[in-house]
Amino acid sequence: MIDGVKVKKLKVVADERGHVMEMLRTDDELFRKFGQAYITTAYPGVVKAWHSHRVQTDNLVCVSGMVKVALFDGRKGSATHGEVNEFYLGDLAPQLVAVPPGVLHGFKTISETTATVINFATELYNPAAPDEQRLEAHSKDVPYDWARKDR
């Protein structure tokens, strides 16, 4: 696991009325602070990648559909420099992935329906000075292939 990345399995409580799932609590071990929450969607097969933050930690949860989340540790001096992690989040895998500052990350919708991802970011977005660095989704600078892996 990339240094600083944390994963929280989420518990779905269902009954005849529907279900409830807590995602992030202030008493969670991985909770840092709250900046803002937002939703992003992606259509089937779409890749939204790569980006990282200097200060912000992203706490990602897929609440509908399924996504493959990939992380790359390009931080110089990190104990896990060069490591890649892959996680599956969504309807069939309810979990939260906390992505620390400096770790490149992105996701691909792998379900046949639009995926909806919620991010509980630790910082407010500042359009005048965004806390992000971006790379193209299929950048040669990241040793990761978004293609499906038929084993």
C-alpha cells in the first residue's frame, strides 16, 4: 500500500425501507479535517485522471456504479516511491479510499452505468490558486494502463 493511503470498508445497513451507509465520520482514524464535499460523475468507460494535490487529502467513495481507482506514488523521498495501487469502489465494493497529498490518482468507470463518486476533500477549492497538478489520463509518466485486465 502506498504510504499514507488508507482504506475504510463501509457498512451498508439495509431493511425493507431501503438502506443507509455512513461514509466519513470525524471520529474515524483516517479523518483529517473537512474542507468541502462534491460529487463527480463519469460515463461508462471514461477515465478521469491524473491529478494530485500539494496540501489536500481526497476521501473518495463511489455511491453508484463501479469505478477502478488507481494511485501512483511519484513523491520523491517517499518509502513507496514508484508504487501503484488499484482499488474497486462502488455498489459491489462499498469503501472509502483516502488519498494523501502528492499521490497521483484517478478513476475509470467500469460499470455499464454512469458512476457517481463523492469526494470529501480536506481543503476548499480555490479557483484563483487551485491546489492541483494534472497529467493526461494516458501519460507515459505514470506506469499504469487503464485497460481492462482479463485474467
